[in-house]
Amino acid sequence: MGIYVITEECSGCQECVQACPMGAIEIVEDVAVIGDACNLCGACVDVCPFEAIKIEVERKKAKAEGYKGVWVISEQREGKLMGVSLELLGEGRRLAKKLGVDLSTVLLGSGLNHLAEELISAGADRVYLADDLVLKDYQGDAYTKVLSDLVEEGRPEIMLMGATMIGRAWAPRVAARLETGLTADCTALDVDEEGRLLQTRPALGGNIMATIICPNHRPQMATVRPKVFKKPDLDLTRKGEVVKLQPRLKKADIKSRILEIVKEVKGEINIAEADIIVSGGRGLGGPENFKLVEELAAALGGAVGASRAAVDAGWISSYHQVGQTGKTVSPKLYIACGISGAIQHLAGMQSSDCIVAINRDPAAPIFDIATYGIVGDLFEVLPLLTTKLKEA
């Protein structure tokens, strides 16, 4: 990295001399001369009216050669695998097969030997298991150091991670450490003829779907929301390799420590894991009418969801929000009540097995993806459905 003056363009106006906080510039024979005290702050570049001062940045360009394989970063909490880890192994298996490479998974924690076989059954050819008491719970400094070291040694071409609370904090730190790109919250993945990862995600407020590539840097990193992909069927006969690692962690590597983990207790069913979801939207007209949705959900033994419009209006808490800026769900049954079907909402629930739409507007976009559609007044339809279900 360096700084220089285009002498033919410099007029000796002294604007840069006055702007330099280090006093590193002087005018010699009507041309600016930059001395050794310069710290490359760029103040002179900004004020030069003739654009005669340039800073040349030498950028490190990572090569794509020498990287091979697909890695899925498995996430665990309290010794239990998160569902998104299995979902990503299913998708990772497809990508690895298309590329003709192995699928590996990385698991960090403590006392996790029993999970290795489950990961192999879900599609992994190799499990990198970093088992250490310091890794028992997610800790940003430690997890980033261990994974970054492993990636630099293993050199995977593709690395996938869940867009969970942990994944959204962990993935950017690793990407920055490895000086590679990261595409967050992907809804679709594929590879092209050149082996580049095609990472598709909503953009511009969900109005378009953008497909992003990372042509020059490796690994190609992407995070994917839970429930975007289906969990694979477990094959208990699959064989794989378990590579046990000893993390190379020093005291100086960890700048913070966990004092206590406090869990927030909620009485509601977690919509991200529910098999049945009944969601309400703007068509309910007000918060008092969410009781119709709650009664139907209770009759079905399901969870209550909501569109962003209902949440933004203050009718229900954001805990229930389904969509691009809420939770991605994939239940067996999704009932949309008074929800028009904006693309942002569809992005969060369109992979549901069965979608029932209730809306009095026959042109509502929700009907385009619905398995069954009821064109009618939800204030008449919902009580009837609830009554019939209770009778049954």
C-alpha cells in the first residue's frame, strides 16, 4: 500500500498541506511532496481539487486452486444437534455428489462422541470432532479460532452453516478471518459447470431473488435458514471417518467467558419446530381477532404464526412472525388466514407440506402456492372450522 502525487496534475494549491494531520506534506517547486510521517489516512486525497494524490491499495487475492470438498458446520446445543445441521447435510450431500467430492462436517463441543454416527448416517463422509470442555457452549473467540485453523488446513471449497442465532454471529467472524466472502440467509444453493457455488437469497426487500457467486476466494461460504431444506432420511448402514481434533487454544485467544446461560421460558409452541401452524395477517382487522386464530390452532394442537403486517401493527409479538424477516417454517400443515401472500411471507413458509389459504380476495397471491384455497370471510370460516374440529 502506498501514496503518490501525479506531478502533472498538482498545482501546488496547498489544500493537502492544510488537511494533513501529520504535517507530512510540503510544497516543493509548486508540487506536493509527501514525507515519511504520512500514515496513509487519506485526508489529502479527499481535499485535493485536482485528484492529483492517489493511494494505491495492494489487495490480497486468494486463489481458488487447491480447495476441494464440501463442509457443513454442525451446530449443537446442550449436546443435541440442531435440526438445521441435518438439513444442511442433506443439501451438502447433493452438492458434493454433483461436484464429485467428499462431504465433511465439523462439530465443536464437549462430550459429543455419540453424535458422530448420527452425522454419518445423515450423509457425512467425514466428521471433524473438536471435543473440549472449553467448547461446551458457543463462545465466539474460541469457536472462530478453532474453525478458522481447521479450514486453513483442510481447505474446503464450500462451507455451509445454519443461519441461527449462533450461525449469524459465528459465520461472519470466520469469513473475516479467512478473508473470503459470505452470503447470508440463502434460500437455494447449486453449483455451475465451473464448480462455483450459486447462492440465491432474497434482495431489495424481497422483491427480487439474487444469485451470488464468490469466484476468486475460498472457501465459498453461505448460511441457510432452518427449514429451507428437508432433513435427509438417515441411513444407519453408512460408514464414515471420525477425525478427533485437539483444539489449539491459548488463554490469549479467548477474550471473554460465559458466566451464566439464562433461558427465556415461553408457554407457546415454537413455530420453527411446529408440525401445524395457523397464521393470521392484516385481514384479521385487529389484535382482538387473533383469538380466532388461537382457537383454531389450539383445536389442531398447533402453533400461532403471523405475517409481518400483523406484527408491525402491534397485534402480536415478533416471536410469531413468519417470513423473510421472521422465522422460516416448514410444517406439515400451514393455514394462512387473511394473509395476501407477499413474497417476503412466502419465502418463510412455501416449503410447507400442505398450505391452506383463507382469503376473500380470489386474486390474492397466497392462492398461487396453496394446496387448498378457501375464498371467503375468515370471520365465518374460522369459527366453523374450529367447531367441526372440536366435534371430531
